[in-house]
Amino acid sequence: LIELSSLKKFDEIKKANQAAAKKLVEEQLSSSSEDDDEDAEVKQGKILDKTFTIYTSQTDGDASELERTRQYMNEAFQSGAMTCLICIASVKRNQAVWSCCGCFCIFHLVCIQKWAKDSLFLVSSPLTDDDFGKKDYPWPCPKCRFEYKRSETPSKYYCYCGKVENPTVDPWLVPHSCGQICEREFKPSCGHKCLLLCHPGPCPPCPKMVTITCHCKKAKPVPRRCSAKEWSCRLPCGRTLLCGQHACENSCHAGDCQPCPRVSKQRCICGRQTAERLCASPQWQCDQVCGKCLPCGNHTCEQVCHAGPCGDCPRSGKRSCPCGKTKFTLPCTEDVPTCGDSCDKVLECGIHKCSQRCHRGPCEICRQEVEKQCRCGKHTKRMPCHKPYLCETKCTKIRDCQKHQCRRKCCSGNCPPCDQVCGRTLGCRNHKCPSGCHRGSCNPCPETVDVKCSCGKTVIKVPCGRERTIKPPKCKQLCSRPPTCHHSTQEKHYCHFGRCPPCRQPCQKILTCGHLCPVSCHDEALVKQTGLHQSAGPWEQPSEPAFIQTALPCPPCQVPIPVECLGQHEVSPLPCHAANPYSCKRFCGRLLDCQNHTCMKECHHVTKLNSSADGKKAGPECSQCEEECTKPRPAGCPHRCVLPCHPGDCPSCLQMLKIKCHCKLSVLYIECLKLTCADLKEKELLISCRNQCPKELPCGHRCKEICHSGSCPLNCSQKVKLRCLCKRLKKEVQCSKIQEGQVSLECDALCKEMKQKAYEIKEAEAKAALEEEKRRQQAELEAFENRLKGRRKNKRRKDEVEVEQSSWQKYKNLIMLPVLGVAVVMVAWLMVYNE
């Protein structure tokens, strides 16, 4: 049984996996992303060429008019390009779709059906007309808002041209296409049909060739494309205008000619009056009554200005009585009498007839009593037919504003829109909403406010409430304020608010040195005031710094004047106000008597002893050389020359060097001359102490090499013991191999067995210890309880006094319990019996 159930579960899981794999393959084949392989572009190009073949054969291969259609077809092939704007999901090949005839946007069929249903509900829900549900309200396209009737709501999935229902998925056709010739009529209609295969998007212009003349029919017919068959010869039109007197002077054009622009004197229809009017409208009526005598000779024509004969007298011939049942032949001077029969005309109620005798004038209102139901349907009452019956019951439904109740007496259920004024303050904070009570936010304030520039010559109108945040308009008028500085005119600048910008013209005041002040005008500089307010304590907040406008003095003259330094090193341009001999702060640099150093004093004045003295030699004001010899020593020699600063070469160094060996343990004494003259190998031998290197290798062993320079070699040859993880196995190997990770020692099966046994022994010991602890605790508990019982017995023996009990006290519990039980049963039985 277990094997059968497991096999059954395996078969079920296998079938479910196969179904999931099949569904995944279908989705991959149906999605537009299947064209992402290497041959997608070639395949797409072949499908497009096949779709456009019939059209391009008519245009000699010209496909310039197909760019818009090609764009829609490329979107149909590209992965993710076709997106339903309702659900924002990609449109796949195997999904039912619908295409708008206005913008040619593609939607899922289910989505557009739900959109149409919701749109119709939203449009018709607030209506309160008596014919609710009878009118065919339209629904719009989600993208272009093109309106469709309720009857045009799509219910089935068709191809683009509408010929095939539920077109099959073909990888060699445009998605959602039937592969047949489109044959939809071109827009505007020209009598021809589209030659492309079933395709998305608009049909291209008609490619047929037709022979057609120009608009005015004067030029010879020429062959042209049907889509561009209308053409003009540019000659004067010459067609007679509607006035019948003048000809059209415009160039050859399409459609009707424009009305005649000339003015002429024209008579009215009856010919009594004449007036100057546009030649395009010659027919006009005056306001006089005709007044001609009719053929009867008793009455006159009462028509206003008309053409042709007046006609017969309207009172001649057979005339009917007021109710229309009897006809009389009487002269036009006599009125038709009443026939005396009942009127029988249907009254305004549309149910009953007039019961009066034949009479002139309108019938009376219907006064017949009927059983009437009120408009809300809650009450009935007998009353005259002509009176409407409205009960006093007030409707409690909430109106479409979702705020107020209907409160209309005898409401039929279709509550009218709320008639109260909204009255909420608009976003401008100046006006209140004048619209009727409504849901949602109010419309923006319809009022406008003028925002002016500073001079008031430039004005813009902005919505009310925006005048606080909108920037004033930029005025192109120049500022006309007078200058406030010492200049006669100010710089030209446009109209502005606030103070004029600071004057940037050169100051040009004459300084004490005779130069003109070149800086910008400083008559109105803002200076920060300090120390005006003394704070009362640390709790007082510091106030904003105050600025005052004041005139600043002209700055020192900055005109450059060339001045030579004291030591005659350079000539620098100095500002006019500081043009005095100066020190350039360099060293003097004159050669001292030792011929090795120069004067290190700061640039100073030097007195020339005679006129022929060199300008680079030191003078009496320069310093004297007191330094040691600083000539360079041989490489490696740390000693100085024993002689003071002197000219010529220094003597050889004969001192001994105290130096540590490579290992830094021994101190060696070597002649400086030998060390400086030795090469690298000789220096290596001279500095070595000839002992073993004391440094430790990274592995922890001592280096085996003789005292040397640089780092120790890493190839340690020391033998070490290598153990496994359980420390049972061991092996001697070279230390360098362990550091390089070339050798490792793993535990064998015996190690693992011993480890397992040790673990089991440890667990057994822990378990035995736990059991022993439990037994010890139990023994302690029992001993404690025994001691406690002994104490209680002793205490009771001391406190109790033996009292002999009677027989009733001994056996009263055994007697009273049965008696009480029987009594309770009898009471319960009596209560049930009485009920």
C-alpha cells in the first residue's frame, strides 16, 4: 500500500511539472520577447516587406508614406513596446486585444470592456432625469478621448481589419493580424481601399494614379496620386458668385467661392424699400405688412414682406367647427358656429376627454377624480386629475455632494444635484467657492489680479492668490530716479523695486598726490554697526547686525611707481602712497672674503669704497664669515673638515668609525678611509661580526646563516613534529614544507572510533551523574518530610485534650448525607411535575 501511494504521488507531481513546463513554453512563444534572437531583425524585415509589397508595387518602390505605419508595426514586434494603458502590462501575441480607430492605441479586450462599463456608470450615475437609462451616453478612449456609443462597446476579438474573429497566432505574420489584404476604406474616402496586409496603425495615403483636372476645371487633366489629387493651376477662378453679377477674383481654389465682398443697392422682396447691402446677400425682408386686398374683397394680406401672390383668403372654403366634427361652407365674413356635440378632445392629462359641448378656445383642465399615487410611491389619495399629488415625506438620501440630505418632499428617488453653494474658502484665501456644493477639491479661483512693476507701466494678470508668490513683471523702462551720489548721472538700469543698485562708476576724485581715485563710487557704502547694543545676559538672543549707509574716504593711491630696493637686487612697482626705498627681504648675497659664502643679512644698504669696486663684493656693512668648512666629504664619511672655512681641497679623513654589525649585537671599529673606499662586497664583509644570525624566522626558529644584511631566507630546514587533530598520530617533517602547506596529517578511522567512544563515555558519565543527583535530592526530600511529620505529631499530642464524643456526633455525617440527598431529589421532581 505504501509503494502504491508513493507511486501515485510521483505521477501527480510529474503531471504537474509537465503542465507547468508546457505553460512556460507557450508563454515564451506567445510573448513579443521571442524575437530577441540573432535572426529577429531578418525575420521582421521579411514580414514588413511582405506586408508592404502590394503598396510599394503601386508606388514604384517608394515607401516614404509608410513611415507612420512602419512605426506601429515595429512597436508590435519589439518586446514591451505594446503596453495596455489601462493595466500597464505588456500586450502579448496570444491575448485578445482591441484597437482604437482614433489614435490606433492597442488595449486588452477585457481591460477596454471594463473601462467602457466604468465610464458609462460614472457618466450616468449623477443624472436625475426621468428617462434615466434610456439615453445612449458615450464612453471615451483612454488615450485620445475619442467617443464611442454604448452599442460600440467591443465584445469580440477581431484582427486589425475586422475580417477574422479570434485570429490565430502565426510567427510569420504581424501580431494580431489575419494576413489578408486590409481593404479598409481610406480616410478621407476616395473610393479606393487599403492595399497593405492586415496591419496596426493608420492606413497610408491612397497610392492609386488618377487623371484629374484642377479646382476650376480650366487646366488640362494630369495624372496624380489619389491621395494628392487636389491641385490648383494658380489662374483666376472666374466662377460667377451667388449674387449673379460678379465673378470670383481669387486664384484657383477648392470648395465654394467666398461671398462677394462688394456692396450694392438692393430692393427688398416686396420691392417697397431700397438699401445698400452686401452683394453676397441680395434677398432681404423689410418689416412692413403686405396689406394687399385678398381675392375675397373683404380682408387684406397679413403677411410681412413676401414675394409672389398673396393667395386665397384663409377664411374661404370649407371650415370645421371648433371640435372638428362638423364642416360648414360659409362666406368669409361669417364665423363658424358650434355644432352642439360634445368636444371629446383629449385633455392635457392625456387620459380623459373634454365633456363640454363644442366650444371655442382651449379646453378646461381635467377635474375628474382619480386614485393617484405620490411621486415617491409611499402614499395614495383620490384627487382631481389635473392636480399633482406630492406627499409631505421628505427624502433622507444623501445627494451627490455626499454632504447634505435631499430633504425634497415626495422625492422619486432620482435626487437632483445639491443646490447649495459650496462656500469653502478657495486656495487664494480671498474668495469663496461660488460653485454648487460638490465633492472633492474646489476649482481654482476664477478671479485675476494685476501685478505691476515699480513704475506701474508694466502689468501682468495672474490668478487670484498667486500675487503673493509670483515675481513682479520685468519692466523694460529705464529707472528715472535721481542719483544719490556725487555723480551727475547714474548708470542706466531697468525699473526695479527697493533701492537703486550701488553706483559702479569710477570715483574720479583728485587725491593729495595728484592722481584720480580709480575705485568704484563709495558715497553710499553699507557699514556694519558694532557695539550699539549691550546684551543683558547670556539668555538674550543676539540681534541682527545693523547696517548704515555712509560715505567712505578714498582709499590710498595705488598708482604703481618703480622703486629700487636697498641692496639693488630689483626694481618693483610700488603703490604711490608707499613709494619709498625698501628692503626686498632677500639675502644680501655678496661674496665674502672666504670666497665660499655670501652675506646672509637681509637686503641692506652697502657703501661703495671706490667707484671701480665690483657691485657683487661685500662692503663694510656685510657680515664676517665665522663658519666651519662645509665642503662636501667623500661618500660615507660623516666627519667634518678640521680646518675652518678655507679655500682649496680638504685633507683626507684619518678618524675611526664606531659601527654596529648587521645583526646589531656587536660593535666594530673601522677606519673611515677604508669604509668609504670599499665596494659593496667589501663593505658587507667589513660590517659582518662572523657570528650566527640571531633573528627568528616567521616559523619561530633561529636563522642558520652568518651575520648578514637584509631579511633572512624563508627556507627553514628545522625538523618539527606534525600531529593530527586528535594528537594520536605524529610525523617529523621539514618546517618550510609545513609553512607552505605542502604536508598535512589527517586522522584515520581508529582516531575517529576512539573519539566516538570517548564521546559516549562522557555522555554516560554525565547521565549517571544526573541520576545520582536526582536520587540524592529525593533522599533529602524524604528525610525533610519525615522530620516535618514528627514535629507535627509531637505538637498535636501536647495541645490536644481527649474528649469523649457521643454516638450522635460520631455517626451524624453518615445519617444526614442520605437524608439530604433524598430531599433534594423530591424537590426537583415536584418542580418538574408542576411545570
